[in-house]
Amino acid sequence: MPPLAIIYDIHGNLPALEAVLADARAAGVEEFALGGDYALFGPFPAETIDALRRISLRSWIRGNVDRWTAHPDQAPDDGLVSDAIDACRAALDEDTMRELDSLPERFEAHGTLFCHASPISDMRSFMPEPTDDEDEMLGDLAGVSGWRVVFGHTHLQFRRLRPDGVELINPGSAGMPMDGDSRAAYALQDGSELEFRRVDYDRNASIVALRDRYGTAPWAQRSARRIETGQP
């Protein structure tokens, strides 16, 4: 069976997505698992969704910003976020926003759970080092050895095995990494084996597009800095 590409947190960065798709197909990938946060905060929200509709999907789940775009009242009370949501809503049609909002929050297959941030939340997530609330975030999976939980949200590529045998895997962010490496991040799953991948792409094209489309809007400037530096 061909490997599966696992892609999270694209955030409207079409050049990054295209580079990841090309790299994955060169590795023999035929199907993709998508983990949420597709359009908001990036320069190409509509174009990114169009590109995702053209690939063969094993799973497609919702992230917190997909929910925020459909329901701005559920987003944080932050002017920067509100302005970004307004820009994204102007770029997407109502059907697309409803489609993204209606995606499932999780997907399970063969002992692997795909979720956006954690099994219980699209906002609370795991970190590279253990935290005191991990059992709570795992919900019913806490202590169930052999499960693999794949999540994103924090834009930090890492994996670790908990003492109870639950494996935590964050494939990183394709469109806006925040782990100090500005290359697009994703993962390949081949049977029980999993490989982290990083792909270089034309980050300047994404930065220029942000500035051309959204000018000096603070949210666009922040996104440009994140794309350039790979830092929050």
C-alpha cells in the first residue's frame, strides 16, 4: 500500500502546500490526511481550498480556525484575529465556509486517531515535553497502550512515546511552522512507520502575496514574519 501523507496547519499558504504535495507524490503518496486550519491567516485562502479539493483524501478534519471563520463570535476577542477572519470570509464563499465548518473533529483508523489539537479540544494541545493535563486531553485514550494520536495546532513538529504506550505525533505545520525551521513540514506514514519531512519552497512568493493583497494589516505582517522566520 502506498504511504499516506499527513498535512496539518496550511493556513492559506499555497506555495508551501504545492511543495508538500509535489514532495509527497514523488515519495509515492496517493492519499492524504488533512488535519485542519486550511485558509485563515494566509495569502491564498480560496486557492488553497481549491487545491485541497483536487487531491485524494483519506480523511479531512476541522481545525479551530475553520470553525472561527464560519463563526467569528467563537474566535478570541482580538482585533488582529478579527481582521484576519474578515479578510478570509471575504475570500471564501458561504458554501466553502459551511463545508469547512461541517468537517468532523476527529478520524480513527487502525489504532490511529487524527484530531486537530487533542481528542477533547481543537484548542488545547500537547507539547514536546509532558504537561500535567495530558491525561485529561487524551480523554478515553489515556493509558490505552498502542494508540497513536496525530494532532497539530501548535505548529511544532515532534513525536514522543508516553510511559503508558500512547504515541503522540505532531507532523508540524505545512504553511506556517513555528519550530525555528521555516521549511514546510508534514509527515509520511507507511504502514506502522512514520517519517517527518521538511520541504523548501519559495517563501518570498507567499510573503509578497500577503503584502500585495492585505497591505500593512497587522495580521498579515505577523503571518509574513512567521513564514519568513519559522518563529511565533
